[in-house]
Amino acid sequence: ATCGWIEHGVNYPGNDYLLDSTVLSPDDCCTKCTTDPNCFAWTFGPSLDFQQTCTLKGSGPRQALIKTREPAFTSGEPTQVTTRKMIPLGDPPPGMSLYCWSLMLPWSYETNLLKLQYTLGAGIFDCEEYAVYSNDTVTVVPGVVSRVVPGNLFVPMGGEFNTALNTHIFAGIWWKVINDGRYMFHDWTIKADPDTVFMPSRLRQQVAAFGETAQGVYLNNCPRGMHGPLE
């Protein structure tokens, strides 16, 4: 197979459906994509576990992929991509690029709910980049595997408002999000519960007017008080 379009220093986040750490080079990754009829694009670079990984990109959940400038990555499209079978690639929307994540309880209905959202391209999976965190390794769909934060996700209820006493859990998860570092390639970081009706297209319209710097913080919390500030 002949390799197609290649871009050095560029990553295409999202739409992962196959990750292969046995592939040794960007050219081999492109060849792997070219010989796979389900592959619309590919990236080669370090995973969050620092392994060089070939990642094949499918046609969903996102209808288009953005380009992030990352020197350690090489990305491209295979030769079989045509006007009939193509996924658009472009720069992220200025000031509106979203990195979205959910905390999933692995023993609950949330796994199937996230699978449904992925299938529909809805919720966090309509963000420019997305991630799922849990205290166990769970394959939500092929290519979307939960990032593990050790600990027990079961918490008691209590306090003045009889709410979940989960501050320590979210402190640990936020540190994991920060250490993973993917949020740095986007303008806004969003945490959304799996059972949230979340519309990224609406949120982009809201945040477009804020124009925060990289050090800026926008906090929107419950009007009845500071509930779940770490969450």
C-alpha cells in the first residue's frame, strides 16, 4: 500500500478505534490505516502511558477532527480517502475548543449511557477531545478506554445538604486530568456527568464571548451556594 497525506508535528485527537503499540514508525502506521477500510485518518506518537502508538481514526463519533500542534506526533490520511469517504480536518475554533471528560462508575448504568452517547456523537463525544475516567479499566467502546484513578468511588452522603462527600475523589481525578495534560491543547476544560444532557454546541456559543487568557478561570456554580466546587 502507498502511504497518503502526512503531517509532522500534528495530532488529530478523537475518533480512536484501534491503538497499536507494536507499529514502529509513522510510515508503518499510515500503511496500516491504508489497508484498513474503516480507517479515515491516523496518528503516531506517545500515548498517555508514553508508549509510541499507532492510532487509527474512524468516521465517528465526531464528524470532523481538529489539528493540534504537537512536535512528538505525526498524522495523516490514507490513500483510500476520497470525496465519498473523507473526514474534514482543520484548526480548532478560536477560543471555543473543548476538552471534555466524565467520571464513570464502572458497575453502574453509566457505561451503557456513555456508549449510547458515543454512538450518537453526543455529550462529551461532541467535544474537540474527550476522555473517560474511572477506578477500573473499562473499554467503553473500541478505542475509548477509561483512564484509571485508584480508589473507591463509593462515598457516603452527609453534610448540611446531605450531598455526596466526594471532595477527595475529585481532587485526585483533577490531578490526573492535569497530569495527563491533554487539556492544555484546548481553550476550555469541561467535566460532565455521564447522565448530563450536555450540548457542546450551545456551550461554545456561551464561552465565545469570554476570551479568557490561558490563566483565566470561569466558574459557574449552583445559585444556592458553593456545591461541589472541586467537582
